[in-house]
Amino acid sequence: MAYPLARIDGIGRKQADALAAAGVRTTEELLETAARPKGRAALATQAGIAEDTLLDWANRADLMRVPGLGADLAGLLAAAGVTTVPDLKRQRADRLAAALQAANSRRRRLGRVPGEAQCARLIAAAKALPRILSY
């Protein structure tokens, strides 16, 4: 699902405008454009945004492809140390649920934190996704 770029933490109006001027308006377009190092380099030049920042945002957009995982949960995952889809694929549901609970108690991002069963579903959904990003 494509979301507006502003749903990704760190993308403000100025950055969204710079990306839009480079032809990127949604999370899906960001992921498509920044999927490869050459694409990130070109976008960095066009938008005036650092490549490592674009990679961070592309990782968030990639996480948002996981069914049931929106922008807020992607931000909480990042706060728990899970920043990429490959990271999510390697998680154990019980440990991920505990890490999300701990991160949410520090940051108060979500009213209801996913439990072990929902984490297991997210991990399974991530494993079913084709890989898009290359590093």
C-alpha cells in the first residue's frame, strides 16, 4: 500500500517537497526509486538529501509493505531496533513482542502494542514478501 511520504518519521514538508520535485510522492515511489544504491545516489543528488537518510526512509517504506504494519508500528519497530524487513524476518515473536512493549513504554507511540500472536503474523508476512531493497 502506498502512503504519503509525510507518514515516515523524519520526512517533513521540506523533504517531502524536495522528493516530490524529484518525482517521488509516496512510500511506494520512494521504495521503487531508492531500492538500489544507484537509485539512492541519483535521488540524493536530485533531492539534496543524504543517501543514508534516503536508505533509512526506504527501509521504513519497505516495512510498511508488510500487511498489518503501518507507519506508526514501523516507527515503533525502529525504536525496538528492527529497522529492515530482513531484520523483521529474523525475529522471534516472543522477543519481538517484549521489545515492542519496552520501546512503547519509553516512547508511547501506540495505544495497543502487538502481542506475541500478532508479532508472529507480522514475521510470517515479512517472510512471504519478495526482497526489494539492496544494500
